[in-house]
Amino acid sequence: MPDSAERRSPASAGVALIAVAGLFASALYAGSVVRDVRSAPRYVTVKGFAQLPIRSDFVIWTGSLTARSPEMAKAYEKIEADLARVIAFLGEGGIARDQIAISPVSIQARFRQGERGYLTNEIELYELGQTLTLSSKDVARVETVSKEVTGLIRDGVELVSNAPSFYYTGLDDLKIEMLGAASADAKLRADEIADKTGAKLGKLSWAAQGVFQITPAWSTEISGQGMYDTSSIEKTVRAVVTLSFGID
């Protein structure tokens, strides 16, 4: 009776040969991968951050006056008188006249509505509008008068006081300083990573500047497009850079 070796079919022998060939190819591929990994350049990429508090040093405030009357001349007299009262109030609050820009008067006719709801050709009243724009370095003073000036409404002055917009005029120079600080922070992080992993930090191979975030003080809000808050006097500026170094 033939033994087990003699009972093996040609097909079984072929399968065994294919398996051996597969193992041999896998070993060759694994060796190639190891060689590629060892020969490939190595890099470490880190982000660096810098943050500084700033105080706004420039402010812009706008206020809008409106006057209405069936007679254009009377509407103009009203808005002219109201403008004089607002300027006088700002002057009493310490605002110099040359800090205030005044727009031309806008005129809009309001037509009477007919019985069926359609507008007629008859003018019911004239509506006049005028805007004041106050620009100043005295941030605290402007913030105060922008709130107090609406007290004139009690005297019949139709005034809308918009929220002031606060700016920091030295931002361009500050950005350069903060990019340097953020880069130093990134370099420190890269050095720490290299040191803890027993590697040696090589030359800088790539760098990218992130967006600046200018937010109210203590805010954690950020945006992918960057932010420039104008609603608060006290702000925080944040900068980020990304650096990539070679690893030896």
C-alpha cells in the first residue's frame, strides 16, 4: 500500500510551491520597506504660539440724526438744530469739534397711502437724515459720551448712537514681534521633542504663518479666517506659526 508521500497529488505540490514563493516575496518586500524607512528623511513639525494683551488706542463712533416734517424747510430746521445740540453736548464732554465729521443731509419723501393701500403721489412728509462720525485717541472719553449722548432723546432729538469701534494702531509692528515670539516657542518645542527621543534637531525645512486672532480679553473664541474684534477696549492678540525641522 503506497505511503502518504506517494498519495500526494501534483496539485498539492503546486500549491505548496506557490506558498513558498509567496513567503519569499513577502520577505523581500519587508526588507525593502525597512531599507526605505531607514533611508527616508525624517522631520518633526511643531506649532508655536504667542499671546499678548493690548489696549485699544483709537476709537470711531457714529451717530445718526433724523428729522421729519410735512414741510422740507421745517424738517431741515429741525435737523440743523438737533445737530447743533449734539455737537454742543459732545463739546461739553471734552470732544473737540475737529474730531467730528458730518455727512451731507439726506432727503427722502414719504408718500401718503390711499384707501386701498396703494401709495399716492401726495407727499405726506419729508424725512431728513445726517450722520456724525467721531474719531479720537481718547478711547475712554468717547466710550462715555457715546452712552450719555442718547439722553438728548428726552429733549426730542431723534438720535441713534451706534456702538463705538475700538482699534489698536500699532498692530502691524506688533505682528512682527509676535511672529518672532511664536517661532521661538515652536523651536523650543522641537528641541524638547528631539531631546526626549534621543535625536538631534536639524535645519529648518519649512515654515508657515497662521492667522492672527484679536479677541476681547479672556475670550477663547477663534476663527479659521482670523478675528479682529472692535467691540472691546481690552483685547488679546494671538499668533501661531508652524515649523518643520529635519531630524538627524
